[in-house]
Amino acid sequence: MLTKEALKEFVLNEGISLFGVADAAGIKSRFILSQDIVKDLDRALVLGYRLSQKVLDSLIDKPSPLYYFHYQRANVLLDGTILKVAELIQREGFQALPVPSSQVIDWEKMKGTVSHREIAELAGLGWRGKNNLTVSPLYGSQVRYITLLTDMPLEADKPLQEDCGTCKLCAEVCPAGAIGDSPKTFDSDKCRIQLRKFEKIQFIGTMICGLCLKACKGIK
């Protein structure tokens, strides 16, 4: 029988850094998916891949080709691993809906099919940081996430009751000035405008930055 512990062991052996299970029943209405498709999918598995500290350390004031390639390969690993997890779950007779790691559906609101960040936080992998990203106690904001929705009756993890406290390292390095004193004061418009500028850099061609990730290394 496929257990939660077996799934965690499998993904860690695949090179994944973090694994959690969230109760997604209360947030399904916010998914950009047909409610008929997700009506029975009350559990969300979330995987996290820790980015290379040295790659992030190489960033000075903008994204680099090295970071761009690393970012893309991390997404490939996450997407490939979640497909394998989906197959394992389906072999057990349950439903599995893998959600791409980096697919933007609404560019103006910078939203994907589901919020991997929100699900990671529900699964106890971190809390929402001042930079509007999930902050892992172990790895800070230096993690890429991916989600799989399922009807497999796995025990859900509990959200963490923590926050960033007085830390403002991400705000100090943000080139857009988008980061305030709390997630609620994060200025997504300023962030998006800056990402559009970075997108035009030679060999980048996508809306990435990485500077607040470099600054946010976790607390443990």
C-alpha cells in the first residue's frame, strides 16, 4: 500500500528537498480549474526543490544566464517528479491532477492555475514572507514548488504559526522597491514592472529576478 511516508521517501530520493500534504478543500474555489474536475480532490501534495545557494550568490543586481538556466532546470525536475508521483497514485486507484510548476494563467495578476505558495503554507512548509513568497524555516525563499491534487486520503500537515518578524533583508535588496513591512503591503505592480525589464535582458527572456531569494536564507 502506498503511504504518505513512502511518497515522501520516493520524492526525496528523486532529488526533492521538501514534501508536504495540505487540506485543499477550503481553497478549491480559487483554483483556475473547472470545479467539476476538482470537486473530489481535497488533498494537495506539494514538493519543494531548494535552489543552489552558490547560483543565487552569483546574482548582483539582476538575473543572470546562470540563474535562468538553474531556474528552468529546477522546474523541469519538479514537473518530471510530480508526473511520477501521479502515476504511483493512479496505480493505487486514486485520482491525480499534477499542476505545472511555472505556468502563468493571468500575467496581470501573476497567477497560476493554483497558488503553489498558498498550498505549501497550508502544508506547513513555510509562511508568507514580506516578499510575498513562501519562506521555509530551512531554506528561506530559495525554494521552487509544485502541486498535485488528489482524492487519496492522506493525512494533512498543519500550517506553521511563524512569520518574518523584524527581518527586512529582502526589502533591502529589491530593485523595484516592491517589498513593504508585511505581505499585505507587497506591491505586485512594481514587481511585475521590474520583471518585465529583466525579461528583456539578453539570454534571460522570461520574468525572473532572484534577488530577494538570494537575501532570504531561512532561520534554521
